[in-house]
Amino acid sequence: MKYFAKEYDIIVIGAGHAGIEAGLAAARLGAQVGVFTINMDWVGNMPCNPSIGGTSKGHLVREIDALGGEMGKAADANTLQSRMLNLSKGPAVHSLRAQIDRRRYSEYMKHVMEKQEGLELIQAEVVSLEQKDGAWELVTRLEAIYRAACVILATGTFLGGKIYVGDVSYSGGPDGMFAASELAASLKALGLPTRRFKTGTPSRVNRRSINFSALERQDGDNKVVPFSFDGEYKPENKLPCYITYTNAETKHIILENIHRSPLYSGKIDGVGPRYCPSIEDKIVRFADKERHQLFIEPCGENTEEMYLQGMSSSLPEDVQLMFLRTIPGLEHVQVMRTAYAIEYDCVDPLALKASLEFRDYPGLFGAGQFNGSSGYEEAAAQGLIAGINAFQRLKGKEPLVLDRASSYIGTLIDDLVTKGCSDPYRMMTSRSEYRLILRQDNADSRLTKIGYDIGLVDEKKYNRLLEKLDLIEKERRRIEKLSVSPSEALNELLVSHETSPISTGCRMIELIKRPQLSYEILKPFDSERPDLPDEVFEQVEISIKYDGYIRQQLSQVEEMRRLEVRKLDSETDYSKIAGLRMEAQEKLSKVKPENLGQASRISGVSPADISVLLIHLAKESGNNG
């Protein structure tokens, strides 16, 4: 018999990376929050790769931290190995990536949630959700009824989950959990526009069955950089990773058995991630490639499990073992967990506002893989924004909407809600047109004040940022005034770094602008340099070297924001606006953009259509005036 259990301000369904950030943000802002999870022991689980960050994803983690989220601290506290990627390229694409102790990370996040005032973590499967009398009501498997003004759906890959390994398929969630099948049916009955996506994960193998002498060792960076700007935890390199490669024999076995893959036999209906294909998909799509790289990564300090990064598969178990044993170092490998593909329900994100609230379901929010994205970092970023905006709605305040020029988080959400996604969305630096000003090193300068104004960043962290910005400004002014005289020692240094010597006095700022030189190289000729944190010198050097490009992007930002302030009425009948092409009418009617900036980024809406909308808004303004 059903019974009424409790009423919260906000309920979060799911305690993966999206659900954690959503629940913590809402509770820290002052809401009474209930977070529901199918299994309490898998809060913050990493069912795929045991790592946080990576290209563009490191940017997201830094931004989450700057806004007051938890992921960066949790990663720092549980790092096994840290590396800054893309250092051979410009600072816009430098991205931090850390191998993480996955069980300790989960324990850390569970404990943080358990200690959080205003948050209750509950192990219960939610089987139905409906709107009643202006509130949301959910029912659990044990027939308990819970109510809330706002609900955040952060279901990950559990929603209608189905596991595939070769010819075998069954209802299930990641890592041996069971699927949320009844909730999936309930959300469809509610009318949410759901569809099927697919993802997968590689085998886990026993460390003692690997021949490490045949592998290339990969250690972490000598200088370890934390994700969190707070510096609360000092990450260390504790374990190495290893690299090996597939070969012609691996390829032969996979192609001989490709008909047994559910990806190619037609058993899987869901669309898989374009940028993270399975090994069988790589072999078929890149037929001319002789080998594929494979990273062997530790899952934790207190386990012998190793993760085979780059070897996701849904081939039968016997085939997986055959092709793995063709790879150098894995000739006698023992598989502890078989690779699998998982198909799941998610929503069409075009049904969401930029606040991540559903347009047609007030008080209902989506976050993470439920919104069609892939990746822990993308999920956590959306969870943070959904948690903030559920609280803002509760208090009758305007939602927090980050635009594309403010952050990768803003770019991620804008892409989802204006362009949608035909396959699992993955963040990449190339998705941002403003990536030079959206670097991972300046996330605090861009976003910490926003977190402070919202109420997630405390006074101490905000004042630390203000002090840092003041030091950066003072050092920039000092460098602009500093001159250096020509000398034999200086010219020897310049020539040794393949740049021209000087014959007259020169401003230090002009030398720093040279691509061959840096603050560190020029240190011997700057006797008055103050003792400042490395991050201060880094910010000044980047601002000097890329000054012209940064000014150009800031000019583009101004133009973009000129369109963003031109609001569009969600009730606009685009079919009645003369001059709009049919495709634009259809796309605008479906997406219902909130402003001209969003409208301009919808696929199928041309610059000519935007000009028509500008004329329409001018007429509307004149009529209202």
C-alpha cells in the first residue's frame, strides 16, 4: 500500500556526477533536498574510464570548481596520476587530466553528501513521476510517495538500460546494477520526448596477468597542477600508466567476428558516441589503419584492476579474450570484467530552456546523460546549473544562464538546447568560438564572482580571487614600464633561443611577446621581479603574448551579446512573420529560442532570417511604444 513519506523543496533522481552537483548546489544554497539513488554504494561511480578531465573536459572541471562545485576537489583528493595535455600547443587547449582512484572518489562524494546540511541521500528506486496540484510527486519501488516543487532528472545510463555483449542482451544498468525500467515508462507516459542512445566500456583486467616489460611506461607530470583553485588537496603522482598497440592479428580476429557484434547485427537501436567509438567500430571505420593505441590505466591503489582505455567493445566474451591476447603485454591477460555496450533512454534537449528546465513541464529539470551528453564532466557541469536554477525557481528569481563567451559550461548547454544532438554530445575545445578567452587557467577570473553572487562561493575564496587579480594587474603594469639594456649575456640568451639580439634598450614586454621566449627564460634579466605565485606570472604572460587575439575575441563577444539581449517571446508564432523561410519557421517554432543570439545558432536559421527577426522586433517595439 502506498504511503506519503516526505516533501522536499527539490528532489534529484540519480546520484551520479550530475546528481551529486545538483543536490549539493541546491542544498548549499538553502533548499531542502532529497537525492535518490538505486544503490548507495555506487554514488559518484565511474562506470567507464577511471579519470577526470582531459581535452576541454579539464576546462569544465575548473569551471565547476570556480562556481563552487565539488568535482575538482574530489578529483584532487583522489588523484593517482596527473598530466597537463596539449602543452606543445597554445594555452587555449591546455587541459588537465587525472587518473582517479574510483572507489575512493565514490566514498569521498558519498561522505560529502552525507555531511551536507539540508540534503538527504536515499537508496530507493523511483518507479513513477507525475505532476499533481502544482507539485511533482514520485513513487518508489517500496511504494513510498515523495513530493517536491522541483525535480531534477539525472538518471545517467540507468533509464531503460539494456546491456549487450555479443548475442546476449538483458535489462541492466552500468557495473551490474539493475535498470530504471519503470521510471523510463513513466517519463514516456508523461510525454517527455525520449530517444535511445548507446555507450560502452572496455574490459578490466588483472594487473598480475600483464607483461609490463612489453609496454611503454607513461608517468605523470613533474609539476602537478590541481583542478581546484582552493588548493585544499595536493594531488600526487602515485601510479604509472602504460601504452601498447593493437596489430594485424587483432584486426583479423575482430573482422572475422564482426557479424557477432550487436552494433553490426542490428540488435542495437541506440546511437553511439561519435568521438569515442568501440574497437570494432574503429577497425571498420579506419580500415587502412594498421594499429590503434591502447592505454592501460590503474583503477585504484588498493585494487589490481586495470582499465583498457580505447578498447570499448560489445563483441562476445570469447572474441574479446581472443583479440586482447594478440596485443603486446596482454598475451596471458585475465579479464576481470567483460566489456559491454549499454543502451538507454535520454531526452531530446531541444525540449529544455537554457536554464535546463523543461519548457512544457514547469519545475522539471534535466541534467547529464539524460540530456543527451556523454562524460562525467559534462554531466557534473549540467548538474551544477540545474541545481542552481531549481533553487532560483523555488525563490522566484531569474535563472543563471551562462552564455557562450563566459564558459565552456555555457557553450555545452547552449549547444544542447539550441542545436540538439543526434548522438551523445561530447565537449571539445573546437566547439567554442571563444576558446582563447575561455582557457582552463582563467576559469576563476571568469566565474568565481558569479558563484559568489549566487551564494555558492564563500567570502574567503572570493577574496583570494580579488587578491590574485590585483597581483596580476600590478605585475602587468610593472612589466609594461620595465626596460632592459642590451648586453652580451642577454644577446647570447636570445640567440640561443633562436630569436634576434637587441642593439638598443628594449621593453621587457616586447621580449615576452616573442614566441621563443617566456617569463622563466628572461628571469635572469629581471632583477626586480617580485616573488609571486606561478599562476600570476602565467596570466600576465598569456595576456601579453596573445593580446591582439584576445582583443579580437572580446570584440566578437560584444557582437554576440548585442544579439543575446534582444529577447524573443516564447509565444511568438513564427509562421506569421513575413520573410522567414519555411525551414526557419519550423526550427524556431520547435526550439523556441529565448533571444536572437540563440536563434542565430539554430541549425537551419540563416543570417537573412535573423535580419527578418530584427525587423520584426523593431516593429513590435514600435507598436508597444
